[in-house]
Amino acid sequence: MDTQTYLAYDYPLLGAFWTMLWFFLWILWLILLFRIIGDIFRDDTLGGWGKAGWLAFVILLPFLGVFVYLIARGKTMGQREIARAQQKQAAFDAYVRDTATGGGAPSKAEELGRLAELRTRGDISEEEFRRAKDLVLNDDRPSTPSGTGTTTPRQ
């Protein structure tokens, strides 16, 4: 029997750990490389030739280019990322605020116009119009303490 048998001993456990470590480092390197390429393109302070130079340096000499980029622009890379995240958060907050308020509150003139229209149609009395107008003009705060105003029953 001349057949060679392969056992688990031919690839020891330490070899498997080293292979996984190198594979992990290779994936980490690719993530770092693409993150730097993305930062080069998103940077507003770099001109076109600056972006082309950094990109050529990072692509043609990847290890040296990435390390030099991180040394030269690594600190501002983090600051740009933080500023971009803050801008996105502010835009999201503004969107939620606008959506929650229904696109913005109507102006005082619009509310007074609607109140006048309701009064002319006879839907509200003169007293109700006056109280609602006071609420609109006083930013929805009653001018008199609650419970002291008189109401007239509608007939």
C-alpha cells in the first residue's frame, strides 16, 4: 500500500491560528485601505491634484502610502469623520422635528385668518373669537387665569 495518508498533524493547530491571524490582518488592511481611499475623495480641503497624488501614492505603494497618509493626515481624518457624523445627526434631527410638527406650525396671520373666517360663518361666537385671538397673539398662553373666564352657552 503506497498511498500517502494525510492526518491532522500535517497542518498543526498553531499553523491554523497563524493562518487565521494573517487572514484577519489582510481583511483589516483592506478595510483600512478603502477607508483611506474614501477619505481622500470626501476631503473638501484637498484639491483635484492633491487627491490624485494621494490616490496614486496609496495605490502604487499601498503599505508606504497608507502609513504616510495616516501619519500626515490621520488626525484630521478623524476630525472630518466626526464633523460628517455631526452634520448627518443635525440633518436627521431637523427632519424628525419637521416631520413631527407636520411641516411647521402655521403663522399667527394664518391662524387669525382662519379664526376670522369661522366668526364670519357663525361657527364661533364673538367671545370665543376674542379668547382664541388672545391665545394666538400670546403664544398659546391664556391671558387670564384658568377658570375665571366666562363662557356663554351656544344655542
